[in-house]
Amino acid sequence: MNPAQLNGKSFAIVLIDEKEEGATFHGTARWNGETLVIDRGKDKPPFAVRQEWFERIQPVKGPVAKAILEGAEFWLRLQVGPLPEGDTSDYEKTGLKWPE
């Protein structure tokens, strides 16, 4: 996916855990020529989309998927899991918080 085509588009990030439960985060894709971030609004940190994930970004197809993803035009699914005990400095902070 060419990230320049995403600039200003509605975007959903779908996180799926080991139990196949999910959480969806919405925002607007912002491309500055080097970095793609999902702007989630003034009170939430932006989510940086890593370059190696670009090929996994998909357009939202069909009215059912568009309704589920709350009108998003593009989406990215990522697998997540619990952090291990101890030192987590090697893990990237996303600013996304799993809903309680």
C-alpha cells in the first residue's frame, strides 16, 4: 500500500489477542513523506504504523465491514499478546490501551 494514498483517510487499527478477542481504534491517517501515523484526536497519542506493515493495510470493502469499522476507509489488523514479566524495554509503546 502506498502510504501517500492514505493521507487524510479514515483508518481503523484492529488488535486481536490470543483468545481471538479484538479491540478497534480509529483515527485519520497522516503521511508526511516519511512517516505514517494514525491521528487519534487531541487527547490521544498518535499511532505510528511501521513500514513493514504497509503491505498489510487493506481497504474496507462492503457495507457490513464499513459499519463494523465505523466508517473507516482503510484498516490494519495486528496480533497482540500480554507483556512478559520483567524488563519490557525492548517493546514498542503504542499508546493504545486495551478496553477494560
